[in-house]
Amino acid sequence: MTYQPYIKQLKADTITVLNGLSKENHAFVRNLMFSMYGGNIFKDETALGLKLNEIINDFAQAEQDGLSAEDFFGHQPKKGKSRNSSCHS
């Protein structure tokens, strides 16, 4: 069984929600994403995609409730060491 259509839709949904965040929150969440990808928290890219979708939706809800991403998360995420360092620009 292949999950490709599901994963493709999950990524599209995640990007849509991410792009709906304020500029400040968008930047915060992108740093968090780089940290998660760079830190290899999840070995399975599908699991990582699911967790990121959940987190980004949580940030979107917090933003609707009047919280900044930093207020919601508690601190700025550390930038992870990525195989593709150009992602950290």
C-alpha cells in the first residue's frame, strides 16, 4: 500500500496553514522545522511530516487565540545542523 497521495496532501495542507501564519510566527515555525529536520528527531519522514502538521496547526490555533509562536512555544528553537546549510538563510 502506498501513502504517496496522502503524504502529498499532508504537505500541501501543512504549507497552506504555515503560509497563513503572521510573518513573525511563520519565521519562528520555519526555524523550528529546520531544527527538527536537522536534528533528525524522527527517522521516518512521514512521521516527521505528521508531527510538523500537528505542530503548525497548534501554532495557527494559538495565533488565533492571540499568542505569538514564541509565547506558545516558550523560547526560540535552536537551529539544527542540516545537511543542506542553505536552508538556514
